[in-house]
Amino acid sequence: MTRNVVVLTAGLSQPSSTRLLADQISGAVAAEVGARGEAVDIQTYELREYAVDLATMMATAGMPTARLDDLRRAVSAADGLVVVTPAFAASYSGVFKLFFDALDPDALNGMPVIIAATAGTPRHSLVLDHALRPLLTYLHAVVMPTGVFAATEDFGGGAAGHDLSRRVGRAAAELAAHVVSDGGDAVAGFTPSTANRDAGVGIPARVTPFSQLLGRQLG
């Protein structure tokens, strides 16, 4: 059985340390899932490439573009999720928040998620527990106990690089355990089954035109 893991990276530059961290985590997840005897398909998406689509959705009363719908479906149908953002003003990036605002409230029910962030200095490490964890928990995801934070110095090798690799490996092992076992016992009332999720991208068979709704209000 092939497990599907989606990686969302919200870096704004190319190349970026955010994408570098995302690739390290996805490689570790692939290794951990493989060690458990399962195949894994990992798809990585750069959210900056969807910035116009996200702005369009927010400016048109929630009408998403077709390619944004495709991404929302892919995320909701995944067996596991990795999210990585740069720290901006002690929080996640704007495009990161825009994407999660664009999801249906039930899109991540029971989804096992690794949260990760990058910044110039270790002073921003609390972004994991003060911003990312509450956001994903609000969306009913199952956030892995180990979050991964990387400051610029962590990419330079040595003791800092070793510590980053250790955190990445531990988070990947936690996610792989959920993905391969389908979560085992329910966690916080949810299981990773996609049956409990709604991507929110279906179009009702009958849609009342807006002009008709407006006409009712105008009498």
C-alpha cells in the first residue's frame, strides 16, 4: 500500500531555508515509512506559487480557482501532512495563513501533521507552540509532539546541525507511526481516516444565482 504525504512550504524566496528544511523532513519521513514496510508518495507544494489564487479566493467571496481546488483536495486526501513556514513577526507567513483560511473547517480532521518553522535566530522558536500548533489543533489535526525549528546556524553542520537532524528524525518517526498504522487508537476523538474529512470543494447540484438572492432582499 502506498501512503500519501503532502508537504506544504511557505518560503517566499528561491532557494529558501524553509524549502531546505521541508526537504530534510520529507526525506526522513520517506525513510521512516519505508522502514515500516510501506511505500510512500510525497508531494511538495510551494505556497508562494498559489499566492495569486489565494488572494483571488479571498477577494471573491470564497470562490477558489481550479488549481487551488486541486491543492485543497490533495491536502485533505493525504495520509499525512508536513507544514513548514518562515517566522514573520513571531508568527507564520501571510501566505501560510491564507492557505489554511482557504480550507474547509473539516479538511484536516484527524490528519497527522508535522509542524516546522525557520528563522534567522533561535529567538523565534516559540512560533511552533504559540502559532502553528494552536492553528492546526483548531482545525482538528493531530499535531505530532515533536515540532522542528531551524535557525540559520542549524544549517551549518556541527553540533547545531546534529541536533536539527535528531529533531527531524524524531518528528518523522512520529508521523510515520501514525501514517502506517492509520493512527492506531483515536487521538483527541479523531482518526486519520479521510472519511472524516470534507475538502469543501464540491459544488452543490443546485446553486441559487446571487442575483436571485439579492432580489429577495430588495423585495
